[in-house]
Amino acid sequence: MSFTETFAAGFTSYGDRPCIEFEGRWHTGDEVTGYAAAVDAALREAGADAHAPIGLVVRNRLPHAAAIAGSLAGGRWVSMIYSFQSPEAIARDIEQLRPAAVVADAEDWTEPVTAAATRCGIGGVALAPQGPRVVTVGSGATAAAPSAGLSILTSGTTGPPKRQSISEAVLERTVFSVTGGLFASPQDPPELSYWPFGGIGVCQLIAGFATGKRIVLLERFSVEDWVRAVRTHRIPRAGVQPAVVRMLLDADVEPGDLSSLQFLISASGPLDPTTRDEFEQRFGIPIRLAYGATEFAGSVCAWTPDMVEQFGAAKRDSVGRPLPDTQVRIVDPDTGAQMPTGQRGVLEARIAVLSPDWIRTTDIASMDADGFVTLHGRADGAIIRGGFKILPETVRQALLTHPGVRDACVVGVPDDRLGQVPFAAVEPTRGQPVPHSEDLRQWVRAALPVHHVPVAVVTVDELPRTPSLKVRLPDVAALYEAVRVNG
């Protein structure tokens, strides 16, 4: 049986039982599959044949979850498009992708998006709680995809977000990495899903459907909604970004509200040891570190109960061992030579179902004699903003396209809630009006996903430089402190 068939069986198994809770209401399996069937009918009406690939301007909402699951179960390929970017950027994504049809929330069918679909001969379907409707009718010229699958987005570590293809075979591996191959029973606590569907967060949704597990869906994270879900449904474990740990502490959540949690899994960025200690002491809930990436379509390293029992205390700062189907090595970033046990280098991984080749990351790591991996930061200077990875050069290049900007520097600065945020300093173009900070922030917003937008932009006569004319990053960061002090 193919993964598509297995997934379809899981997706249609709920019947009249609860399937997804969204905005405080449970929706049955029949309701969710019914909405998925309506989306498929609308796609056909819009000119997209049964297996034609589609683009999805995705939001964490019930209609979008149904559209994703129904498309995969029906054999379609779905390419994600971030909704949290400007209408012009969404339109550019559509023109570059050229799918047979685009599915988007009704609010995302703005004039630029509609114009792009019409100009490219692409069918369009609008999602709304009451049901989908056709917005544009396409030419139907796009060839069918060879199989079902997903193209998900990175958060932009090496530039603008890239799409990572996840074929049927890889999806099967992804589900296993999330569930360990275990299927759910109706009595099991539900899965709590709030990570953005445009990226690796969709894998949690797919795993839930594939194994017949109930899902509590949040459109976005808030402490109040997340705690309510944990408290109400007695959720035993959940994956969180490091920023969430800090937010739970700052909100002074009652420990009893989280008493069902056996542990939390922290991923997507470094968790400050002090924050981890404070959380564990206040709530009595251990936090385990894990490691995965969009490029690997799921987890690379994790802890098992046996590992925790034998090594948990001694190797607390590790992200665990590589998964059974995964090989990991630590190499010298310049020579590629494998580093000795315990020495730091750049992490590379090889997963047969993805590629026969070693895939290099930008993560600095070490591996001990027992095979446990510990992360030590990033090799590329990326800013980790609440779980989203931002390469400073990406934001700098966007600023440099502004006619009023001569040069720019972008650095990460500390933020109590998100860990780090981008801050920019620019030199104005001589002979041009000096751009205002808010104008430059909006300029970046129009070019890149919203998490790339600097918290502030200051204009200086000259950027601080070293004798070799390189910009002095600590001095740029100090400019942000001046902004904070002076308001």
C-alpha cells in the first residue's frame, strides 16, 4: 500500500467522531472530509484536473487543514505559499510557481493576487468557513504531478525562503519520525498543532491524520489558547519553540494548568540554559532538546525513553542520538574532514530516503563517544526570531534595493520574548532624501516574509568600520541600545 493510500485511510477513518478542534469547537471527520471534497470539486471547476499540482496560500485554519489533507489523499502535489507576506510578494510566488490552481483564504484574494492568477491562466479557489468558491478559472495547461507530496518552505536561513520537496516516500519517513510508527486510539489525548503549516509544522498535521489522532488546531500561538488546550485535553507532551518557554514563564502560568505535561520538546533554535532551568524548577516539567530541519523533513536527532533513563541526567544538553534511518557526522567546515569525537565542527546528515549524499547544515555541533549530538550555535550568523531563521544578508540586500540606501548592516539583537530580532543601520544615498525608519521597514515587509522586518532602522552618516573597512558588528548593535534608551 502506498503512503497516499495509507494516509487516505487514516484521514477518512474518523467518521462522525471528533477530528479537529478549531476555535473552541470540535469538527467531526465527516465535516472535515466533506470540506476537503468541496475543495476538490471547486478545483476541478477552476480547471485543475484530479492530480494537477496546486499552490496553497496557507494559514493555520480548519479549511486549510482540510485542503491539505484532501489534496494529499487525492494524489495532488501541494506547494506552500506564505500568507504572512505582502500581497505583491504572494503574487510573485504564484507567478514563479505556476501551479494549475491556487487555493487561498478569502482575505488573501487581494487585487494583486487575483491579477497574478488571471494573468498566468491559473485557477483560483477561495476558502471560507461556509465553503470554498471559485475565484478564477484557469487554462488547465499544467501537467499532472508524478505523485502526491508537499513543497514546504524554510524560514530563510540562506536567503529568501526555499521550497523543500517532500515526496510520498519522504512523507512516510516524516510521519514515522513524529509518531514512532504508533497509531492512535480514540481515547488518546489529541495532538496540539500550532506551528505554521507553511513549513515543518505541516508534518505534525500530516502525522496526526495518518495515524487517526485527534488534533487541536491553533491559528497562532498565544499563551492563553495553548494553556487552555493543555489543561482541557490533558496533553502529555508537546513541541515548543524556545520563545514559547520564555512566554510561559513571563505569563506566570499556574503550574497546575500544565500538570498533565510529562515533558516538553524544545526545537527550532537554541534554548537559553537559564530559561530552561527556571522553567523546570517552576513547573517540575523536564524539557528535552531535539534537532530537525525543513531540509530533512522532520527530526534528525531525538531522545527515546530508554535513552532518557540511561543518559538523561549526564547528557542533559544533548539533542539525543540520530534516528535509526539517519547518519550524522561532524566535519571541519573548510576541509570536510571528519572531526574527532567530542570536537566541534559543522553537522552533516545522510538519510537514504532523501538522498544518498551527505547534506551539510549550518549548525555547529559535536558528537560524543556514545553517539549523542550537542549543538553549539550556527556557523552562518543567522538570527533566530521566535523559531524563524533569518540570514542578515537577506535583509541587507532588500534594504540596498531602496534608492535612498547606500549601504546597510543587519545584526541580531536580544529580545526577551523572541530570543533575537533583526536591527538595521543604513547609510543614506548622497543626494537623495534621507529615508525614514518606518518607510524602510515597510520596504522590507514588501520584499520578504514579515519576520525579516527589522524592529528598527537607524540612519547614520557612516557605518562603524574596522581598519579593513568591514562593518564593526558590535558597534552596530550598540546603536540599537541607543535607540531603546532614547525611545
